[in-house]
Amino acid sequence: MLTAVTGATGFLGLHLVRELLARRRRLLLLARPHPLPAPVRVERFLRTCGADAEELRVARTHLQTREIALEDGFLGLGREGFQRLADRIDVLWHCAGDISFGSSLQQARRTNVDGTRHVLRLLTAGERAPLLCHVSTVAVAGARPDGVVEEKELDASFGFNTPYEQSKFEAEGLVHRWVSEYGGRALVFRPSCLATHRPAHPDRPHHPLQVLARQVGAMLRRHPELTGTPGPMALPVPAGAGTNVLPVEHAAYAMVEAAARHTGDRPRIHHVVNRRNLPMTEVIAALGDHFGVPVDTSWRSSRAPQDMRRTLPAYAYWLSFSRTYEGAGLARLGLACPARPVVDRDYVAAALH
Ligand SMILES: NC(=O)c1ccc[n+]([C@@H]2O[C@H](COP(=O)([O-])OP(=O)(O)OC[C@H]3O[C@@H](n4cnc5c(N)ncnc54)[C@H](OP(=O)(O)O)[C@@H]3O)[C@@H](O)[C@H]2O)c1
């Protein structure tokens, strides 16, 4: 049985690969060209996790790689190579994605929408009726600010704050159409914001909280007036605002376990989320601690109240979200996020180091 993985060298993909290898899956990494071959990057990552000799041996004996060009209709393999690949695959984890908030809609669509279309084409061309494990995101809920987002929902009526959200929404739509029109077999996973409290390492890609911190750091350097006056910086946050952050180790475990237990042809959509929303005040407090900048998040704060909203517009909307996510699918399988580690201010502080 052959499991193909796109995006295996990314933050989530590396954790998925580790979980799949733990179950002794034979993996074919579909990776774009890179100076370091994908298996080398996987091995380096496993070492950062403290993998023992046996885990490294399994990785060396269970991994193959095929270079692909996701944006090409035949994945850069030509018609025959494409067909040969299609006929070998039993399961495909589609985890590759352009997650940058800075990409234009056109750029984000090239990887996220066209890439998904080409992967679906590959699965349709194959003779083995493969199972697709599609990595979507809770961000497909777009600009919806509040309420409980249900797993069955895929609703564009709130619009989108970023090209990332819109392109991931469109990509997930393609998967649902593939299921209904071609009888494709699919599991859709929608993780929330993934992080880890393990120390940063050059052989592990950054997670979104680290990316946010890098951007906040750049903003503080560009706008010294924000911190140059006495007293805390004002960043008012509405009561109840929160986000959902989940340890990546649990997310990868739950996704791989849910796929292993999946039977039958019925498609499933799983929110992969923390059962507790993280109050936005705790995220901001942890960022403030990280940069040594005291922050006042109360609505009473009067100095420069909209600063971050103006200077980091890609994140501004996120400060006032209070929406939560149904997590019934994984809960039914006994795979809901455990209560520990608690994702709170201390967790975020550790994740930023
Ligand atoms: N991180 C999160 O919090 C989070 C939350 C929800 C959903 N997700 C979803 O999870 C998936 C992975 O996210 P991530 O955080 O692991 O991102 P990441 O660290 O940026 O990794 C992205 C992966 O996709 C590959 N990739 C990107 N563009 C590609 C292209 N044009 N052709 C082939 N491969 C390409 C990258 O390859 P290289 O190594 O060569 O760059 C890398 O392996 C995405 O679909 C994202 O939407 C992530």
C-alpha cells in the first residue's frame, strides 16, 4: 500500500510524515525541487524530535521521493509519468499549500486551487480508487466573526479577509465537487492555528505564531513611536475575542489516526481544533512579554488605539474574532484535543522561543 504526501517538508507535513512512519506506511513524498532532498529534510526534522536509531531506520527504508510541479496539469511528469504515478497511489495526503498572508489571490490560487485541481486529476486518473486526505483549514470560514462554525458548512457569504482564506475555500470546494461528481473518496481536515511549544529549530519550518511574531517585530522596528512613549502600548480587544491554537503534535496524530480508522466511501469533514478558544488577550500578552512591551488590551485604553490594526492589516480582523468550531467528528472517534498541554499565555510564550 503506497501513501503519497504533498507538502511533506512543511511544518504540518513533517509531523504527519512522522505519524505515518510510526505506522510503518510506505511513503512517496511529492515535493518540489529543493537543494536538500525531501528525505534529508525529514530525517533532520526527526532528529530535532529526538528520534532514535529505529525511527531513523524506518524513515530511510520507507521513504521515496518524486519531484513534482504542483502548478502543472501533469504535475511536471508528462502524460505517461503522470499516469504511472496515478496507478501506484492508494492514499494521498494533500498538505502542500501557500500559507503566506502576503500572496496575491492569483499566487495563492496557483498553489492552493490549481494544485488541488491537479492532485484530484491524478487521483481520478489512477486505477486504485485512492483515498484523498485533504488538508484544508478552519480559515475557509473566511470573515465570519462569531458563532459556531459547523463541520458541514462551507459558506462564502461572510466574504474573505485574505487571498489565503479564499483560495483554501475554493480548493475545498473542488474536493467536494470531486466527491459528488466523480464518486471520489475523501477526508477533509480543517486544522486551526497549529503551533508547538518545542524550542525553535532551524530544521523545523516556522509555525504561524512564529510568523506573526516576526511580523510584529518588524512592525515595532518600523514604528518606534508605538513603544517610544511612557506607559503600555494600547491594543484594545473586544470582550470574548479569541482564537483557536492547537499543538501540531496532537493535530498530526488525530488526523493520521482518523484516516487509519476511516472505512467506507462516505466523505467526512473534521475540524481539527482545540476545545478551548485562546483569549486574544493572552496571545497579545505573550507577544508583549516576548518583545518586552507592556500592552493594555482594555477598551478604556486611549493611546493610539488602532495602531496594530493599521500597521498589520492582515491580522487586524483576527483581533476581534470570537467564533468557535464544532469538533464533533474527531470527538466521536475519541480523538478530541486533550486538555494538556493547556494552550494559554505560557504555551504561546514557549511557542515563540
Ligand atoms: N500551519 C497551520 O497552522 C495550518 C493551519 C490550518 C491548515 N494548514 C494547512 O496545512 C498545510 C500545510 O501548512 P504548513 O503550515 O505546513 O505550511 P508550510 O510550513 O509553509 O509548508 C508548506 C508545504 O507545502 C509545500 N509547497 C508550497 N508550495 C508548493 C508548490 N507550489 N509546489 C509544491 N509544494 C509546495 C512546501 O514545500 P517546500 O518545503 O519546498 O517549501 C511545504 O512542504 C497547508 O495546506 C495549510 O493551508 C496549516
